[in-house]
Amino acid sequence: MPDKRMLIVDAEVARLVDENRGDMDRSEFITFLIDSCLREDSGDKTPDRPDFATKAEFEQFQQGTREMLKNFLEFFVSYGLEFSKEPKDKVFGELTETLRTLAAKGHDTAGSH
């Protein structure tokens, strides 16, 4: 078991630690902060949690997912049209409406970037 020592800090510092430490105990959180500062000072820019995406990466993923869904729906609708001349299915109508909505959203977001 590691040696334990008591650290006296201002009440404000203790409050900030408690508010921001999440599931870590105080000692783990302070160690994490110190390690982060030392890594930053040494020039090591490797992120602590590379499993998180940046906002730009997330937006790119979201746009790609919309495009893939749109392409899938276009394929599905055109495939369905080949086998039935007049689709009267309720699901077909819903898919067509979803496709139109996605196409409208795609045009809206493409212009904003």
C-alpha cells in the first residue's frame, strides 16, 4: 500500500476538485491533473483519451451516415419500383417521405458548411 500524506488546500480548491473529479477519488484526480500538466509541458500532445471524436469528426461522421442512409433508401425505393408498377404500400410511402426529408436536410447542411 502506498504511503499516504495529508495535503492542506484552500476550501475553494477542494470544492473545484470535488465538482470536477467525476468517479475518481480525490487522489486519483489530482494525480491525473499533475500528469496532464507534466505531459503538456514536455510537449507530448498525445491525447489522454483518443477514443473521443472531435466536433468536426463527429459532424463528418453524421453527414456520412445521412448520405449512406439516403443512398440505401434510394436503392430500396428504386428496387421496389422495379417489381411493382404502382406501390400502394404504407411502408413505401413512409420511406419515400423519409428520403425526401433526408434529401432536404442534406441540402440544408451542405450549404451551411
